[in-house]
Amino acid sequence: MTPVELSRTVLRAVRRAVDEGELSVVVPVRAVVTPPGPGGCGDYATNIALQLARPAGRPARQVAEILRPHLTRSEGVADVAITGPGFLNIRLGGGAGASLVREIQRRRDAYGHGDILAGQIVPLRIPYDIRAEVVADTLVRIVATQGGRAEVHHIHIHRSCAEPAGTDLSRAEPAGTDLPQAKTAGTDPSPAEPPHINAPQADPARPHRLHRPRPQITTLRPTPAPEDPTPLGPDAARWALLHPAAHDRPRISADHLLQRESNPLFRVRYAHARTRALTRNAAALGCTGDPGDVPEDVPGGGELVGALAGYPAVLTQAALHRAPDRLARHLVTTADALLAFQHTVLPLGDEKPSAAHRARLALAEAAGTVLAGGLSLLGISAPDYL
């Protein structure tokens, strides 16, 4: 069961509780399903009970107790536990890993893409700074994965009104409307300024026209790099600027070029290259990937399934919070799980390829798809050989 399918399962449980008179609420359009946070358990967690508590007029934990049996009876759900103020922690039954791999195989590079920003324009204002340029360029692609369209405009930052670095609604003045000088991902050149207080009022005799609210402008001002990162080359330079959080000063160092485990960029790209090598070596053995369940005791297997399942939520959060560093860090987590898992994929010695090997190969190949897609969103290459 994929996160999307589980979200629908959660909504069906809410609908059953409403139909049976246990809850009096409007069934939401969407249920958020993510990997469990600190203190959680199982494969996924949802805050649907906290979301429904106020409209239901009940404590969130009581709403969770109502939903729990409906979820437990759902196909593909093995167990449901309640933690904290009312989080529902869901452990899936057999077929969870296989279903996830099939979903990644079906959607390929589009896996993790959603529509939470569908039809929305996301204006991004940035100073003339190389790190801000790279962050904005990356966000254009990440926002697009969620159905939105980012538009990038440059601003001049005055020393007298310097503000903390990060993502904020700045008071900095726009650099005019001469957009050919700006890197723009849209076509609307009009500055998003509030209407003038003396603007003519609407004529009450005319029919009222609905106007779409102006999109909220985000000013990106990540902490600038201490020196020019371009000597590192395009891939390492982008990683050096994107991997740290916006408020952290990036480290511009030749360490980003080292092919060692201490280098996160190397681990991510090496993990992707290893998935391609596993496919080539398996083909030489006459073995192809076939989605199936990977036992929990296989080293790195559970962690890898969890990382792949959490990828869509990470993309969504990276888009909503304008934080490409979240994606970069999640790729490191995925890579580390793959590197721990890779040694179990192919047969050893005279061992013949089995269904277990084919299932592990399919999972590794799915990881390669996610790693390549994530690196592409960051603007970084994913070589097949490294």
C-alpha cells in the first residue's frame, strides 16, 4: 500500500465512522500520511484525529479511538496504535513493500509529485547572490512537482535595512519590473504590491466580480556563501549551497569532491551508481527485478522502504517551506539505507537467483529511481558509473 492509497484508506475509515453516526464531521478531502515522528511506531502515521477534533467537538484522542477499529479492519492494515495527543500509527500488512515498488516503477520520475499547489503561483524574490540564485532555481522545479508555478524576481537589498537570513517576507524594495534581467519561471511581470488607498471603489450598480487573492510573496535570503563555490564544479557547488539549511553558512571546501563516506554528496551519487551496477550484474546472472516483500530482518531493508515511502512527503514539505535542503538531507538518508541493503541483493557464490533476490533487486532499482529524480530536482547529475 502506497502513501496515496493509505491516505484514501484513512478517509474511508472516517467516512464509515460518519455513516455509522460515531462522528459528526465533514469528511476531509485529504488525509496527511507520513512516516512516524519521534515517539511514533509502525510504518506510517496520520494526524487526522487532531484535524477532526475541533469540528467533532471531541478530544483528539477520543476521535482516534473511534477511527482505530475502522482502520484496523481495512485491507492491508495489520495494526493501529495511538500515540501522543491522538496520532494514529499504522503498521501495514503483507504487500506494503511490493506495492510501493510497483508505484515507483509505474510513475518513475513523477513518483512523489502531487497537486497541493495546483494552479498556484509562488512568487520568489531573491537578492543578487549566487546561493539565492541556486536555491530559487531549485525551488522552481520542486514547486512544479506539486502543481505550482514559481516566478523568480530580483530585489536590491539596502545595507540600512538588512534582515536575518532565511525565508521571510522582506521589506526590501523590488528592483523594478525589468524582468528580462531576472531569471523568471512565469510570465506575469506585475509587482505584487497592495492596491493604492485612493484606488476607485467598485460601482455598486455593477455586478460584483470575484478577484483571486494575490499570492503571498516569499523573499529568499539564505546566508551567503563565504566564497565563490564555482571552482568546485557545478554538481559539488550546488550541493554545497543546497544541503545546509537556509540559516546555516555553507561550507565551500574541496571536501565536497572527495570520494569518501564522509562526503554526503559522494554517498548519494555512489548509491545511485550502485543501483545501476546491481541491475547490470543481475542481468549477467539472468535475474530481473520483481516487486515483492522484503523481510524486516534484511539489513537496511526496512529503512530503505521507509525512506522511499517518505519521499513524497519530503517533496511536499520542501515545496511548502521553500526548503530544498530537506530534499538533499532525505536523499542522504535514502542513500545510506541503500548502501546498507545492497549486499543482500544478489546471490552469493553458487547460490541461484530466487524470488527473494528479485524482490530485493526491484527495491534497489526503485531506490535508484528516487535518488536520480531527487538529484535531478537539485540540478545535480546522477552518473551510472562512479
